[in-house]
Amino acid sequence: MKYPTLITLFCLYLSASPCAGQDTLRYCRENSSWAYSCFYFYKPDKLSVQGTFEKQMTSDDGQHWYGNGQYTEYKNKIVLEPFKLTRTTYTPGTDSFSASPIASDTAYVPALTLYKNGADLYQKLIRRRKTIYKRI
């Protein structure tokens, strides 16, 4: 009789945890041939205007970038608070989960505003075209 009680308690815990009701959006860069780049936005619920985000990037030469932080969503824009973006370089051609990194460093990204247009998310760049992320 002990196991059904434990299973029931575990299921109740999972259903009451904050991640169970999270609203998640994923936007990935569409026009880059050398890097995979995505933003993951997590909200506690659909009505919330604040949440957390993750930024993940991978390039074809063995570099991985990861950063996370807080964001606030307004009508058609998402404002990211300043965050750290950590770059880790692995030896090309190896499995990054089993290989030891050969380099690692951190960059500080200032507050950043991203604009929503339908299913697109874009960043306005000075004297350059926009960086487009598609909702996936």
C-alpha cells in the first residue's frame, strides 16, 4: 500500500509545481547558415507580462553560447534585462557532451528590445538588416 500513496503524492506535487502551468514560446533565427540560435521564453501563465528567458546558440565550428535572464513583455515588444552570455568552445568533430571544452568566456549583453510582428520576432540593427526569429 505504500507505493500507490507515494505515486499519488508525487503526481500531486508535479501538478502543483510552477512549471506545470508555464507558457513557453520558442523563437529561432531563420537566416543564418552557420549558427543555430534560439530564444526560449517562459511565463508563469498566459496573463503574465514578466517571465524568464534562455538564449542558446550553436555554431558549426564547435562553439556554444548560453544565457538566461528576466524579461518584460509589452504590446508588441519584449524587453530583455541585461544578462550574461557564456561561450564555450569544443574541439570540432567531437560530441560536446563528452568532450572537454578548450575555451570558455563570458560577455555581458545590455538590455535588449525585441519586436513582435505576427509569428516573427526581430531585432532592429543599426545600418544592417533585421535579425529575424520565427516562432516554432
